Amino acid sequence: MIDVELPEELIQFGLPLGRLRLETPGDLGSVTFDASFCADPAATLAGLAHDAERRQAALSLAAKLFGEAARTLDLPELPEGQTWIPLAQEGPAGL
């Protein structure tokens, strides 16, 4: 266990990065330093991209701290005769 009080946001930041872990799942009071991070920090951080649970935790924290982004595009008006070429579309296969 860590003998200092860490803010909840710091714990939520350290968990998905692999720096911290919970001895008791769901109990932020049981946080410990995950020493395996020091053995191979690059692999631990790369695991964030491959672990859906860690990735979702990081995205949830970012949304909590920074808010949700507007899902609109701020595109300038085009001169007459020009058009935008769509690269993606909204829906299950797009944005």
C-alpha cells in the first residue's frame, strides 16, 4: 500500500498507465505502486492500446478532466465550383 493520500484523479491516471494497481478491485484505498512498470515501461504503456479496459479508463478520465469534444467539423466555406471529398461518414463504420 502507498502511505500517502493520492487524489482520486491521480489514481485514475496511474491505473490505466500501469504505474499503479489496486490490491482490492474497486477499492481506491488499496492502491499500490506496480513495480513491473519500471522493468519495461514501454511495454506497459503499449499495453494501454491493447487492453480495452485500460484504454476505456484512460478515455473516461480524459473526458472527465477535459470534457467531451463536439462531434462537428468546422469547415470553411468553399469557393463556387469546389466540393469537399468525404473521407469518412458518420455511423458504425465512420466517425
